[in-house]
Amino acid sequence: MEMQNIDTQIKELLLTNTSLDFPFVKRTLEGLPNKSEALKKNLQQKLEQHLLGFAEEVSKLQGTDRYQQCCQQAKAYLKNWMTHIEEVPLSQIKKLCKRTHLSFLDIGEDFITPTTLYAYAQKYVKGQDAYLRKLSLCLYTHYKRLRTSDLSLPKANLLAYGPTGVGKTYSVQVLADVLGSEFGVINCNSVVQEGIVGASLTDVFAEIYQRTGQNLTAVEQSVILFDEFDKLFYSGTYNDRIINELLNLIDDNGKATFSTSYYNSKVSHTISTKKILFLFTGVFDQLNKAKINGFVPSETKTGKKEGTFYDKATREDFLKVIKKREILGRISDFVALKPITPAILKEILLGDSSPLRSYEHFFKLHNTTLKVEEKAIQKLASYAADKQLGVRGLNSLLWEILQQDMQQVQIPTETTESRKLCIDLPYLKKRINH
């Protein structure tokens, strides 16, 4: 173990041990560079033991006054750390809470802001800063309305539009998860498909109800995403029943009725949608066929639109597609998402949440080290962008490339030699169909 690595781990342990005396922690950090490796290892072991003991104590204190004291102590500790040492991102606070058995929402309430949520989302979604900023604010106001039980605070339903596979849904999932909000997706394309008899926008509430152990409060405080929202307004799929159902849902005093099965009978439930945050996503390629904000995109010799004003669409432009002011009146803001570029895909492949990490873990379990050369990373990113695979398509691409080697792995034994699998340009040339 390298000394620098030990220093990093000790610093993380000092941050996580929120029951320690902060002046001691500050002195320890200041003196850390002068300690020998043996003393550092000893300190690391003691901090691990202290943390385990504290976490075990906290797990027995849930619902008691002592637990609340531990939470207050942790918040004060983190504020001291941020004042005297450095900022602590939400991702680190969440990790701290997991190790100490403290509730993230109990600790994080003093540190959750639109800015910290935006920074958290940036770790998972690349190249969509404008969307993440607006989405973080929408989720924050939703969180604050529920946390304070103050429904006079503003509520903003957001419509995000742009290419598929760029992170529209995943971004919401990431932020809803960190805020402890139940998240449901309504696939509008499925609702309007011919042959799906009785498909309803309210089916998602039944799913959340069952998932949360029949918790109606969780349903009434959820985050609901209308995916492929534009499909509701195509000429061949427009349905008055569904549009009226939509209007009733997103009304300021809206109601929703859904059914669940109880033994062999159906049970009906009616909920208020007043506290639900509604989000809408779609490609909205109809905008590219219209005059946007007073401009008409020109076409190149190849017929491709050049200098498109797709990302400058106004509320009036959306009215040409959605056609109902009552719906647009309930949508507070709009944001365009950018197409995924090779540079963004490369950043994703190199990042902490890269789909490569799961494959590295798979091969590590089978005594094999997976290494991907930088030129191969660039090739993968360029190929995925050229084929318009999007972020979701990266995992499928990696599966296609690596499955032959995955099939040949063996369960490691004491006599099994470790292997290295190097992904370089010649390797990719054999496995990518051009």
C-alpha cells in the first residue's frame, strides 16, 4: 500500500468518524505527512475500529433521542470540516452515511442545495450542464416543499427535449434517488400504442404503491416522468381520453385514481397529485420541421439541416406541437439537451461511473486484469457517436466486444495464474463491425 494511498484513506476515515473531537482530527491531519508508514497503518486500523463501533451503536439507536444527537453531532462535524479543511460533496456525505448507518436525509438536509445537487449529478451525467442545472433546481424545490410541508414554495414542472440516449431519464433517477423520492416513469409511447386496451397514465401509481409496501403517501410525494411525451401529440396517436387524463393529473389540484389487485378483486385508490413533481421528456423532432423562434433551418447539399434552432424553441413553438395551452400552462420551464459527442463519450468511459467498471469487476473476479488503452477508448467513443448509440448504447457495445473473452473465463484456484486482457486498436478491429 503506497503512503499517498494510506494518507487518502486516513483522511476519508477521519471525515467519516463524525463522533471524534474535531480539534484532534485537525491536529492529526496537520501532522499526517510527518508520520511513518507504520504509525499511519496503526492509525488507520484504530480509525476503522472506531468507525465500526460507532456504526454498530447507531444501528441500535434508530428512533431515539440519542440518534438525533448523533445526527446533530455529525452535521456540526461536517460544517467544521467544510470551514477549516475543505468542501464535502453530497456524494461523500452519502458514502459517510452508508458507513455510519446515519440517514442521508437527516444529515444532508443542511447541505442539500441546487448547487450541491447539480455537482452531484455531474458525476453521473456528462455534457448536459444546462439540463442538470434546471433539473437540480426543480428537484430541490420539490424536496424542500415536502421536507418543510410548505406547499406555498414554488413548484416547477420541467420539459426536457433532445436526442435519445443522452441521459434525460437517468439524470432524474440519480437525483430522485439521492433525495429519497420515489420515481416512476410513464412510457407515453406504450400508452398510445394500438392494441393496448385500457392502458392508463395512472398505471405508474399502482407500481409505486406496490413497490413501497402500499404507501399512499410515497405515491403522493413521488417524481413522475412522462417519457416520449411528444408521442402523445402525433397525428396518428392523439387520443382525447389520454389528454384529458393528463390534464387532470398535472392540474394544481389534480386527482388520480388507480387500481390494485387484492386477492382476486380490484381495489380502487384515489390520490391527490398536488405534491407530485411532473417532468416531461421527448425528442420533439416535430420542432425541426417547423419555423423555430422565427427561424427556418437551412439545408446543406446532403439534405441535412444546418444551423438548427432546435435548442432555441419557445413556448409558442411548443404550442405548434402540443396544441393545448392548458398543458403548456402547467409546464414551468423548457430545456434542450445536446447530442452526445465523442469527447463526452470518452469522458464517460474514463469516469468513475463508466460502464467499463462493471466489466473490470467481472474480469477481476476471474483473476484477470482488464486494461483499455487510451487510443481504444477514443475509438470506442468515436464509433458510438458515429452510430448514434448514445450513453445507453455504450454498455451494449462493450458487451458485444468483450463477450468472447467473458465466455472463456474460469473460476480461479490457488494454482490459477493471473491474466491480463488488453483492449487496443487491433483488438477492436477484430470485434467491431464497421
